[in-house]
Amino acid sequence: MATFSGPCDIRRAGIRSGTVAQLDLKAGNGQFGYTWFLSDPDLGREMLAIALGALLANKQVDATIELPDPPAEVSWAKVTSLFLI
């Protein structure tokens, strides 16, 4: 499994059933355009708080995402860490 780690623009964020955050991210390096990703279920509320802070402050986030192999379809991949830049 490949991993993306780097800065991302964030456009939308919300919560799904349980404690899974749904994040609309675009890679800063152009690896993928705006795409929906899901948080690690154990970190959903924390990632949602960081995402909302980034949206309110008009800042980027630094995300680590577990990409499928092959990484042609990245939609709904799992975000394992998220930091406000």
C-alpha cells in the first residue's frame, strides 16, 4: 500500500455515521485533485476539529493518507494523520 504525506488544500469537512470524519482534500503537489477521504475511525472528531480550524483560518493541512494499490482511485482512502499548517 502506498502512502501520501504532504500539504493539502481542504474544501469541505463533515462527520459520517459513528466517529468518521469525511474530508475533501487536494494534494499540494498535484498528485490528486479534490477528493473525498475518510478519517481513521479512532481519530474522527480530532480530525474534524483540525479540518474545521483549517477551513476557518483559510490554511492548509498536512495529511498522511493510505492510498490503495494501485493508487489510480484514491476516493475514500483513509487519512491516518492530519495537522494544521
